[in-house]
Amino acid sequence: MFRTHHCNSLHKSDIGRQVTLAGWVNVTRDHGGVIFIDLRDRQGLTQVVFRPEENAELAKQAHTLRGEDVIQVSGAVAARPPGTENPNLATGDIEIIPNELRILNRADPLPFPLDAEPQNEDLRMTHRYLDLRRPRFARNLRIRHRAAKATRDYLDSQGFVEVETPILSKSTPEGARDFLVPSRVTPGKFYALPQAPQQYKQLLMVAGVEKYFQIAKCFRDEDLRADRQPESTQIDIEASFVTPDDIFAVTEGMLAAIFKAARDIDIKTPFDRLTYREALDRYGSDKPDRRFEMEVVEVGEIFRNSSFKVFRGTLDAGGVVKAFNGKGFAGITIGQADELTEIAKLHGAKGLAFIKVENGEWKSPIVKFFSDAEKTALQSELNIEEGDCVFFAADKWEIACQVLGRLRLRIAEMQKLMPAGETWNFLWVTDFPLIRTRTNGTRCIIHSLDPKPKTCRCLTRRNFLRFAPRLTTLF
RNA sequence: GGAGCCUUAGCUCAAUUGGUUAGAGCGCCGCCCUGUCACGGCGGAGGUUGCGGGUUCGAGCCCCGUAGGCUCCGCCA
């Protein structure tokens, strides 16, 4: 047998047992005499102790071991001397006293440390097999595995049938550019890779499958972003003879099953629901982060007859005036104000108006244009108090929402409003528009959800999820 | 297609206003070290500051170009 146990499985009850382990040298602690090796395999770590007085030849070999050497060790499980147990290690009560050491493969010096989060993506990709050895990846791969298994088990229990659909297919009229694969048999012709299994699942519905799902790869040949990649995986579901509430319930149940299986987390169902319109109005985003407050408020009515031309002019032209209160942010620095102004301009605003409240005084170049009645109304509408900083956007509805949504997120970061640790805040965003107007004025029908990996990253990092069911996609 | 930022030792970073021989931690090599778990101690090697040009008495630092990377806009949703 190559190995008798994995590196997480030996405990006090195994003391005296003769075992064989195999894996990578995680770290060496060479005291000149006694040498400690942490041996790592896919399951965990086990300490191996070489003592020259017990086996001089083995100790001599052990001196030469370096990080990531691959070895096989046979020996006896022994109790650690009292006081030297390591409570941070699952196998911290025991250690291996080897009588045999086989060095299976020596490792070159590492191009980057495995125990720190490497910055250089290029380097990580060049040595991907090393990158994947880091505990975070081992963990993520298993979370993904358990999530996929829970998805299949749950949807199976609900009567859904998993169907694989073709990857080589014909281009479909969705918005994104297709990846193209040249056909050998028909020169000059190309296959397209699917942006989503849209046509196929609708075909299955017409064919009477009634309940279909697939863990589907989707491809889009568009320029990259931090939260976008050219291929991604989505859980694709289609059902016949159902109501929207049926789909909400199935999806909530599936997510609960996934979180339980993958992370042992119990999530609260049913989820809150917000319409698309409401999400933009209150949070300036179709994927609102509701882990903190700072809601956007419509203040247009206050300035309907204002003498402040910027607001009045926007309203007269059919635009809106919206604002939110950055609680306790009157200490905003010039650098922060500049950055926020840049963000506002980047998303279409002409500038950024804000009011600081310090020493009972409203400080801003625009305050002098406000009447007392307007100030009173603002104060009550936005709950303005000493130390606050109120941010305004006056523009077309979409732009005002987007600008304030971006500012809201950045200010939350500046003020560290996101709760530390894991919090889960699920939300359905419903009633998405079915037709989208591009910036060049042309319009297109929205066919399917954008399967952004940010949604996946949210699971592990930002801890909130966006779901936007649309009738065209789900029913 | 466009814009911004970045590029200094194997890795992560530093280097005052343009000024001596470009430093530190980790890693690597050597020596020492018998209970560590990020072991410790002493010593050493390792650099065309991405590349090309320019300004200057003098450039890691300023300017121009170029390559690569990251982020954003367009695009995508």
C-alpha cells in the first residue's frame, strides 16, 4: 500500500500503530539534532519527527528536505511529549516516528511563497499547480464540488431532469459576441459557443420535459473586467406549468441546500423582494448591498419651485434630484471629496454637490441658494444631524441613481460600514426591464442574465448575492 | 477602440527635493542549534531599477517612446 492513512486522520487512538503517509513537505523545522517535518496531503497536516539518536541515517536524509519535496514516510504513531501538543492542528496530539523515508521527488526553490496571498497573477498562472496547492484553493475546489452535488441532489428531489445541451452550436441572437470555432468539414463556416443554453431548454419545454436543469458552461467573447470572465458556469433551470412563486420557492430551497452542504450555513428563506425600479431608487443599483443603510431619497418635490437653478433646471427638464445622508461623514477629507467627484463624473454626473454639517452650520457652496423651507424639508426628509454629510445628484433618473449608487458603495468603504465577518443578505430583484437601450440609442431585448463571476465571488467575499429572475429567462 | 495607474533582488516592498557603494523582510546557499509548529542564531550570494532614447555635472526618481500587467470606459448584463 502506498499510504495507509491521510494526514488528518491519525489521533490519540492510533498511538502505537504502524502507518505510511505520503505527501508534500509543508515546512521543515531543523534544530540540528531533532528535525520536524509537517507533511501535507489533500486532507491535512501531520508532524513527522526525525531524531538522530534513533535513526542517524534517516535524520541525515531529513536534513536535506526542503519545502514541497514529495516524500513517503513509514513509522509509528506516537504521543507528543506533554506540553508540546499543538491545539491548532487536527493531528496535534500525535506525531510520526519514522523508520523509513522515501524521497519521491525533490522540489526546486519556489517562485513565490505558498503561505501568503500572491499578488502577481501572471506568476501564479505560470505555476498554477503551485497556486492550487494553497489551502484556500483546496478549500474552494471542495466547496464548489459540494455546491454542485447539492444542486443536483436538490433539483432531482424536486423532479427536475438534468440534460446536457451541445457546446458546438449555431449563433443565437443575443447581445454578446459569440466565440467562434472553425468547421473543418465545411470550410468558411463556424460553430458558435453558447452564451447560454437558451434555445435548447426552450426546445425541451416544448418537447414536454417540463422540468429541466443543467450546470451549464456559458461563453461570451467580450472584453474582460475584474468581475467578468469569458467563460462561466451557471445553474440553468427551466420549467413549464409554474408560477413565478414556484420558481422563487425552488430557487430559495436550492440555495439553502447549497449553503448548507457547501458551508454548513443556514440561510433564511423566503428572501426579501425588491423591484428593479425600487432597487435603483433606494440603493442606486440593480444589485443593492443592503448590509448597511444609507438609502437614497427622492428630494425633487422639495425643489420643484426652487431658485437654485441647477436643481430647478434638472426638474423642469424631466430629471430628478436625489440624495443620501452620509451619517457622520462631515470629516470627509479633500482627497476623499476629490475621489468621489471623479466617481460621479465617471458615471455621467456633471459634478458632485455635498453639504457638510459642522458646528450646527451647513457648509457647501450651494446652501446659499436654498430657502429656509427647503432646508427644513431636507433636514426632515434626510434626517440631517450634526456631523453628517449629504450627497446630491441632479440628473436624468438613470444617471442620478447610478451616480449615487456608486458613491454609496465607496463611502461605505471609506467609513467601513460593511459588517466584519460573514453576513448573508439575500434579495430578489424582480421586474427587470425586458428591453434595454444601449448608449448608442439602439434597443435590444434582454434574453438572459449575465452570469457574472462576481455573483460567485460574492459567496465567498462580499457575502451578498444578486438574483434577477426575468420571465423570459425562467418561464 | 479610449483613459488612468503600475513595472526596483526569486517573492513582497523601501530608497527624503534629482546626489556617495540601490536597502529590508521572506526565500536561497553555508555554518551552528535536540521539542519546534511562521523554530532560532551567525555569515553569504543574489540588481543592466521592464526595454529604447532624451534632459542634466549627476536619473530608480524628470521628459518622450515602447513592451507587459492591473483597473475603468466603450462592449457585455
